[in-house]
Amino acid sequence: MSVALRARRALIEIVACSGIPTQLLLTGLLTLAGVRPLEPDGTLSLQFLVLMALSDTVLIVALVRLFLNAGGESVRQVLLPPEHRRADMALGLLLTPILLVGVSAGIGLLRWLWPALATVPTNPFEALADTPARALLLGFVAMVAGGVREEVQRGFLLHRFRTDLGGPIPGLILTSVAFGLGHVVQGWDAAIVTGGLGAVWGVVFLTRRSIGASLLSHAATNGLQVLAAYLMHSH
């Protein structure tokens, strides 16, 4: 296959796995089924979030597997090589508290330096963790959709950039910016810090050639943030 053809194929696969086509499709289907993104009072619908996040996870993982297999590759070979598993687990556990502290410090610093970036007074996702049952469900979704979907997605996109579309650095920049923009609903301060998190997890994948550490770290970070939100509600 020529270089130009490989680049075109990679671009199509990147767009397909970007989350935009799948989430537009799922939003349409859920709306037709009567499941709306917002409650009547304007707050985010937990039912919509759960159905959207879990369905999109299934679609993204299936597409990544399909595209890798079509290119003669496998998920295990490209994203989760078994020889890295123990080291990935240790690194993921080590990264989690460091990143949690970094997120808190980053948000605090941005709000001090540039208060206008705090465009959302209450994080709409954290507001859903107001009861034990809802917090448990939200935590599960955050860990699966974040730890699994977003890291499989990030690893695949970076792999395609590295092999067929300009190299790892443009891929790292674009995926990190997109990751941050995907969290603007939580405020511009959160979006900037989240983009930084995406860059960290992207660097981990590129250096280790495995999503294991970033997957574990991402899932744990999300789960602990939901726990913290619930504890704030309960007190």
C-alpha cells in the first residue's frame, strides 16, 4: 500500500474513532428513544450519560479492533502487550496520586492567575454524585468510559499518527487539545488541566507502547474524583 493511501486510510480511521461520529449517532438514537441529554430543570441527565458513555465505549473499542485487525495488527500487540502488564500496573498506581494532586494544584493556580477561566460554577458531572447509588453508577461510568474508552481511543489515534500520519508529536498535540476541548462543559480551567492530563497519558503510551498504565491511572483518577464529589455532597 502506498504512503498516500495509508495516510488517507489512517485519517478516515482517526475520524471514525474520534468519538464525534459515534456520539452523534448515539445522540440521535437516544433522542428517538425518548432519552434526552438534559432533565426538565436543565441539569445533565444521568440516564443519558450512562447510556451514551457505555454505548460509545462499546462502539469505539469495536472500531479500534476492526481497524487494527484489517491492518494485520491486534489490540494486544499495539495497545496491551502482555510483557508490560506488571510494570504498567505499578506505574499506573504511582501516577494516580501524583495526577490527582496535579489536577487540584492546576485548577487552583489557573483560578488564581486567570479567574475568568472558571466559566462553570458547578461541575455538571460532579453534581450527579448526590446520592450513594448515583455516585456509584457515575463512578463506574467514569472509570469505564474514561479508563477504557478514552485510553483505547488515545492509544489507537497516537499509533496511527506515529505510523501513518505525521508522527507522534502532531498526534500528541492534537489528541491532547481535543481531549481538553471535550471537557469544556466543565469550565475552561478544567478543560486546560484535562488537556494536560491527556498529554501525560499520551506520553506514557508513546514511551511504553502500552495503554496499561494510562488506563489504570485514568480509571482510578476518575473514580476517586467521583468519590470526592460524593463526599462533598454528603457533608
